[in-house]
Amino acid sequence: MKRIAVLLLLVFLGCGRQEDMGQQPRIDNTPMSPAGKSVKAEHPAWRNSICNEIADQRVSILMDQEQVRAAWGEPQKVIVVERPGVKQEIWLWYGDPFFPRKIVFEFKRAMEIHDPQ
């Protein structure tokens, strides 16, 4: 319940992506790396900063599942946890069997990122 309140607060304060809320996307003047430009060519609606992160194989909070797949590839395991009012998907990548990468999604957005690498 606390996570829902935080997510709603972020959206109402303007931290959510404007294009997801039916508004005009804000102008993103972030300089693009050559690899970021390649990502942007495939996904013109994504912000420049997101494209740069994906090109560097980095993920960030509130990325959607498509963006995470573009950065890290398909997860090796997906665990679905359903609680009243919240459905979580936990995605795992086992580059290191003792310390896997993990992302917890709520409402199809990355809410927790664990990357021991």
C-alpha cells in the first residue's frame, strides 16, 4: 500500500513520464552518445537520457519492461507475486549464480533494482 501511495505521489508531482499521462512530452535536451542515438532511432518516443542508459546497459527506477529488456535482455526467470491491490513481477538474471541481478516491477514499472555487478 505504501508503494502505491509513493507511485501516485510521484505521478502527481510530475515525476512520472508526461507522455504516459496524455500530456505533451517535455523537451529532452540531454546530449546523446553514439550508442544512445542508435537506441533512439529504434525507439523515437523514449527520452534521450533513457536511450543513453539503455545503450550503456543500465536500468533505472520507473523504466518500463520494454526498456529494461532493451538494456539487460530477457530475464532468465520471472516470479509473479499477487497481493491485494498489487501485482509484482520479479525478474532475475543469473550472470553470477550467488548474486543474480533482480528487478521488481509494480504496474509494469521498475520499482526496485538489485544489481550486484
